[in-house]
Amino acid sequence: MHNFVKSNISIADSLDEVGFKLKYPKKGFFAVNKERLKVLFMGYSQKAASNSLHTLTPEWPLQSSYDETQKNEIINKRMYAYGLYGSERIFVNKHWERLTAQNGGEKLYCPICGLHECEEMDHYVPRDHDKYPEYSTHLDNLIPLCHNCNHKKSNKFLGNDGERLYFNAYFDTLTITQRNILVGVITPSPVDGLPQIEVNVNPILSRTNAPDKYIISTIDDLGLMNRFNDKAKYWLKYEMVRISHRFGQSWKVIKNEMIELAMPLPGDPDIVHPAVLGAIANSTYMEEWFNNETNKL
């Protein structure tokens, strides 16, 4: 997992972009509610920065005491707010462009899995009619993800305990230590005796402190460990081929290179490869395999 530098456009300017080329009746709804949306967006960003997004309350809740006219009014507001967003709208395309420019200027890789390019814009707080459609166009709520992660996340936001469930690429800032999200262990395969690997969540991560707990709950809820292990197997085979060209050299030299390469880099989307490199460097079985193959020469 890795962070994105979030959009540097002001809320007021972003709302101007949202209102561009709207047609009635959405245009009328937006004109009436623009200033209220501005206040809501500011409140959202403040809560996100203070790790209290889970305390958001819907702007247009349905009350059991409402008569039919009042209920329809609320439902219409939700519908119009929901419809302000569209993946092909100009403000969404501009959001993609700004994020790409601010985060390397090339491709955006999924900030959750790091395995695939971002393909879709996720509403971190879901915009469903019965949830939070008022934040459907707030740029701090729009985070690019790959299809797999966006599909798995679906319209969830909070866990059963009422806490938010997922890592937030804009606000859950990772330290270098926290970039060591995964650790790997290499053992001999029972099939052919060749090295095999399994990666798991690094035990140094805390299940009670943010952002570690959101990293762990994201991995658990989205079932990412299977995908991480598939990638780890790929990287181990890749590195074994690379190492095989150096049979006869000193394992110590190779190990030190692996340790250096395993250091996570800020903004690097791949958290699996460093874990594999670290596992190779720390594996006595990998050293044994290397020495045995060297002796065959």
C-alpha cells in the first residue's frame, strides 16, 4: 500500500468544476446546494485529517416522522446529489490528470494492492442513495483503485465495530517502517525441494493503532493475501533465475545486495517484491540452495 498526494485544487474551485455544464434539474439542485456542499466538503476533509471519518452523519436522513411529501423531497435531494458524479464528467477527468501529475506523472498504481494500474475511481465513503451521496463529487473522497480492489471494496466503508475499515491513500500516511507491510518465509517445496515462499502481514504492525490497523483490516477484508502470495511466487522464481547467473560467486555479496534492494522506497507501489528480497536475504535454505547449485558447477 502506498499514499497518493491528494488534489491541490481548492474546494471552491473544485465545486466550480462540478457545476460546469450541468443541465436542469441537476443544475438547479446544485445552485441551491453549492454553498452547503462546500461546508460539508470542508467538514469531511477535517474529519479525514483527524481520523474521524467514521463520525460522518448523512446530510439527508429519512425520518420516520416525515410525511410523504417530505420523504420525496429527501429522496430527490439524494438522487440529484448522487447524479452529480459521472466517470466521464470533465471534473473527474481533470481529477485523474492532477493526481497523475502530482504522483509521478506517469501511471497510477492501485494504492491498496500495488499490483495493477488504477482503472476506476472509488468513492471512499460510498455515494449510494441511502448512504452519503452528498460526497459524490468531493475530490478528497475520490480515490483511484484497480478494478479488483474497487470491486471487492464495493459500497463498504465501516466495519462491524463502527470504525472505518479501509486504508485511505490520501490521509493514512505511511512511514518507511510501515512500508514493510509484508514479510516472507522461504522453505523447501515438498514436491521438488526447490525454494518456495509464503508472505504474511509483518507482525510489527499494530492491530490497534492507525494506520497499521487499517492496513491489516484492508488486507483481511479484501482477501489480498492470496494475490500477494501469487505475486511473491512470481518474484521468487524471477530472483532465482537472476541469482542462477551468479553461481560460483559469494553468497555474502548476493545477500548484501538483496538486503539493500529490499529497502522500501516512498511511493513504490510494490510491497511484495521487497518482502521477497528480504526473505531471500534472511533464508538459510536459500543460501543452502545457492551453495549446492554452485558446487554442481
